[in-house]
Amino acid sequence: MDLPPSTNKFFSTSPRREILYRCLYFFIIFFITIALYIYWQPLRNTSFTYSLVHITVENTALRLFFRLITILGSEGFFLILLSVIYWSINKSLGFWGLIIMPISIFVTSEIPKDIIKLPRPDVSGVTVTTYTFPSGHASGAVSVWGYLSVSLKKRWFWIFSIVIIALVSISRTMLGYHFLGDVLGGIVTGMVFLLFFFILAVIMAKKNLQTKPSTLKFIAIALPFVLSFLPATFAPNFMGYVAGACLGYLLQRDQLCFDTKGYWKQHMAKMLIGFSVLALIIPGCNYIFHPGIHILKFIQHTLATFWITYVAPLLFLKLRLVERIN
């Protein structure tokens, strides 16, 4: 398996700017953490949350805007975005995004939620059965958009990502899904996760870790399956994503080695076919797989990313929508 994208310069190719941005990054983590500790009760103030929700209730256009914005931090949107990157732009970038997305949300949000068990705001018309702290949309947005920004190292994309992260976080409170403290907690946990991911990537690159393909394929399925039994609400979902992405990418690398380049008509055909089948798997399989059966939920989400990373590219090759790399 290809190693994660590693770099000693996370924010800028300029050494001075890199130091400045690193200091700012750590300051933001420290500042938000201290603010959560000191102002915990005010940041979970029900009256303040109601006042924000009331603004969107009174303004239909604003509510629609935030409903659209909040999608940019959802797992469904990330599956689509990362599929496009994997099929048509950069396989490695898309693959590691498909790994980061489920693991980051699982580790930084779902596990803490089920440990801390704080209730969501009691807002009329908002029904979410899971707990509230920290926000998965906020942590996921930081992890995925941050990962893409560090990988691309384009100033305009950094600015775009920061704006998206801020708007997604604000939308969760404006729509009544979270208290302000929840989204701040999600931002911090997402930033910490992203930091550890790239530090680990640098360490792995320096050690040049290599493992037999057969062993990797076994680990790709076995480890996520075992972790799917952790006592977290969506453990089989997120670990299924990881298993399918890892196994599919390994098989693709050994058997397909497709080229992401092509004409715009080929790219459009890939999106049409790829997303049509993905929609049948998620949420289509929800009508087939009982939500209470652990193994079936794991298989469903494994199939989703296995389709993205292996079966879809195989079909694209058969239809001559992509070419093999010699």
C-alpha cells in the first residue's frame, strides 16, 4: 500500500510562513481548549442556541443556505468528493481521503459522544438520536478539508477550506443540531487528529515501512472488523468504509493500475455510473439490511468504498472510460 502523503511543511513552502502558521495552528487549539474549559456553561447555553435558530426560522433563504452548507461537512458529501478525486484527479489523494474521513469522524466524534453522552439542544423540528459533543460535522470538515489543503498546498484552497470549515461549524448551531461548544470541540479534535495523522505519515515515510501484499489485505479487513465492535453507535459503518477502501485500493494497485486522466465526457460517464451504483448501496441497501444487524451494516459500508476503489475502476476499464498505466 502507498504510504500516506508525508511532508515536513504542512502549510507553506516558505520556511518563515511555515513556522508562523504552525504557531497559529497550535495557538488556535490552545485558545479554543481554554475557552471550552472556562466558558463551558455559556457555550452550551440553551437560550443563545434558540436565538440563533430563531434567526433561520424567520429567514427561509438563510435556513436553506445553511442546510446546503452543512452538507459540505457530511459523510455522504465526502464520499462523493473523494470519489471524484480518486477516479479523475489523483488516486492516492482520494484513497487517503477515504481513509481519513471515516477514521477522523469515528475517533474525534463518535467515540467521545458515546463516552461523554451530552444531549443535543431541544429544538422543535430537529430530531437526532445521537449525542452532541463534539460535533462530527465540524471535526470531519477540519480533517478532510484540512487534509486536502495540506496535500495541495495552494493558498487559495487553504482560504476556501477555512471558509467552508467555519460555515459548516456555524450551520450546525444555526440549524439547532449543536450548541456552540459542540462545534468548537469538533474543531479542536479535528485539528488534533489532522496533526497526528501527518506526524505519523512523516514517521512512516522515514522508516519506509513495507509489508507483504497478502498481509496487508488480511489486515485491511480483519483490523477494521475487530474495531467495528467498539462500543460506538456507528462503529460498523465507519470501519466498513475503511475496510472497503483499503482492500479495494490494494486490489486495484495489483490488478488494474488505471490512469485518472481522460476527456471530460469520460469523466462525466464515470460520475454517472459510479454515483448511480453508490446510491444503490447507500442509502439503497438500508431497505435490505436491517439497521440493527451489526455484520450487515459493516458489509454495506465495506461494499460502498470497495465499489469506489476497485469495482467501479474495473468497470471503467471494461467500458474504456480509463486506460491502464503501463
